[in-house]
Amino acid sequence: MSQRLHLVFGGELKDPSNNVFRNVNDIHMVGIFADYNSAYNAWKAEAQRTVDNAHMRYFIAHLHRLRDEAAEASSTEELGN
């Protein structure tokens, strides 16, 4: 069975109505978590910490969905060719 890894990250957006970061170099990588519940708790803590800044957003990326173990090569592996 594969791990269900989740990445929590966030940063300041150019406009709160879009998901475009103001400065990609300033993205805050909170961490990678082995289960959704842990990722959610980390996301919630960061979102609450930055609640006063309407431009700050944090996200949970489902890393396990980026790789399809049944396929010969994932799309990320094909980029290296």
C-alpha cells in the first residue's frame, strides 16, 4: 500500500479572489504529513495564525495523487526525458 502524503504550504496572494502568489520565493512550506488529519491540523493552525491578513492563504496538496503507481511512468517522470 502506498503512503498518502500531504503537503501543507501557503503564502501571500496577489488578490484574495485568485490563487496566484505575490512572490513564489516567499511561499511558506509548513511540511509533509503522512495522513490528512495531521495535514488538516497544520493547515488550520497556519490559517488561524494569519487570519488578520486577507491575502494569506494556506493549502493542502495531496501528494499521493500526483503519482499513479499503476501507470508505467507518471507525468512528473516524463518531464525528465
